[in-house]
Amino acid sequence: MEQKKQKQKLKRKRRNKISHNTAYKTKLYLTKTTILKTPAVKILKENRLGINLAGLKLPNPTMLASGILGYTKETFKNIADGGAGAIVTKSVGLKPRSGYANPTVTQTSCGLINAMGLPNPGIEEFAKEISEAKRVLNVPLIVSVYGFAAEEYATVAKKAVTAGADAVELNVSCPHVKETGSEIGQKPEILKEVVKNVKSAVQKPVFVKLSPNVTSIAETAEAAVNAGADAITAINTVKAMAIDTETAKPILSNKMGGLSGPAIKPIALRCVYEIYEKVKVPIIGCGGITNWRDAAEFLLAGASAVQIGTAIATKGPNMFKAITRGIDAYLKRKGFRSVNEIVGLSHKS
Ligand code: DHB
């Protein structure tokens, strides 16, 4: 008799457990929450971090900035495994380019100065890598594109999208390669022509990465948006140099390069703040982010997402997870249900 009761009790316990799990699953589905690792009852966590960036779905607002790491699908996968919500490739052009001679990078006390000279395999070759990367990646892949004329930007963008790119980011801000980059982005009329050409060539979102080396970055952003930009990335590197006191010569073979890292964070933050007051499209903040607090500052200034470059190059891909966790804890501590709630919050006094 006692044994029978015990058995029934056990049966009831199992049944309850199943219905409890089923209820959880239903709730999971209804509230679009994400499943974390065991234990079972603690697996629920509200998804505060997922965003829709100009139509792209990102699991969290951190992205790999352009120019960091190579062009292979293995490196992209490595970055996604490190927790990046999206990946931006190195800039690719119409034809292969070997770039400048060494030295191409030099360290300063507050960041890196680099002048690679846009080395890349050319879009034909890179298209294969894009298609293969798309097969292994579970986050959006954004291809950074440069050109020496509006039509060239459009041709490269079209080939990238045909190969599987989820969006393109126009490099109109490289600070030191002649007749491309900032030489385009610093002239609003030429910038508009580039954006319009690309917009009419592709059906995917077009991001425009701007240079801080202008009189008014907000006005440049406005020009890009008027031409059809779906989002603005701010900022690219700041034109800079370093000199070797022993040889009395510039260190980089190109003399001038682009400064990235903590030194440019306050400049980038100011740029995002100014752009937010001028345009309605999403802004992607970029420049010197090394921890969650830096990232949160950009979100509060008006960025919907952030790109991280130098910190990934120096500290590795797991920085994405660390920064995402930090943002999540901050949102939770402050009582926000979504990262979207803090975008531009510093403007509301
Ligand atoms: C390079 C390109 C950039 O857009 C930049 O900001 C810095 C360097 C380059 O390839 O040299």
C-alpha cells in the first residue's frame, strides 16, 4: 500500500515537472526570451539586448569594426563565437591592392596609428569568402566597400550583396589614401553621388562610415542621409602621425595614418551626440571602446549599436561577450527592459 502511494507520488511529481517545462517553453516563445545554459529554472533571461538595425537583426548591439583581422571565414566565425552581434569586413575595392610598404602600424600611449593603404584581394576574389562565411555565420555580415568613383563603389557593393552580404558600409573616411576615403566623405556633393549610386545598385541597407576630420560631422551625416543612407557609422580613424626621434623620420612608411583606440573615444562620442541631434537614421558608434561603460556612453549619446576594433585586435574576440554582459547588467540594474530604451537618453535632460 505504502509502495503504491510512493509510486503515485513520483508519477505526479514527473507530470508536474513536464507541464512546468512546457509552460516555460510557451512563455519563452510568447515573450521572445532567450535560453541560457543550465540549470533549468534559471534558463530564462529576458532579451534586453537584441536590436533591429536598419532592418538587420542583431542578437546584441556590439559589432566588429572594419579593418580588424583578415578576410577569411574562419576569422569571421571566431569573432561571432566571441559574441559579436554583427561583423564588418575590411574594406574591399574593385581590384586587388597590395597596400603600403612596412611599417604600417605603430603603437602610441593611447592607441594605434595605422596606414595599411587599403590592401585587399579585390571583390571578385573576396566574393567567394563572403558566400562561404555566410554559410557558417549566424550574425549579419556587412561588407565595407571603397572605390575611386561613385560607379566603382556601386559596382563593388552590388557584387558584395550578390555574394551574400547582409548590408554594405561605405568607407568614405579612410584618412590617407588618395582619391578615395575621406577625400570623398569630406565633399558633401561627391559623397551624395556615391551614396545615391550605391543605393540604386543594391537592395540591402547601406551604412556610411564618416570621418571626424571635417568641420561639421553632423552636416556630413545629413548629406549622406539625404542621399539615402540607412545608417551612419561614426567615426573612422583620426588622421595622425608619429616620428622616430633617433632617425628623425616619420615612423609609418606613408608618414600619415589613422589613429584609433582610447585616445579618440571622447571625439567619437561628441560626434555621435552631434549627429543624433541632426538625423533620424540609426547611428553606429565607433572609436576607442574598450569596456561596457564606454559602450553604454555611446548608446546614451545616441548610438543604436557600437563597433569595436582596436580593443579586439589587442585583447581578443571575447571582449564582445564581456562588453555585452556589462551592458546587460547595467540595463538590469537601472530597470530598463531593452537596450533601445537608453539610445540617446543623455539628450533628454
Ligand atoms: C586604413 C583604412 C581606414 O579606413 C582607416 O581608417 C585606417 C587605415 C588603411 O587601409 O590603411
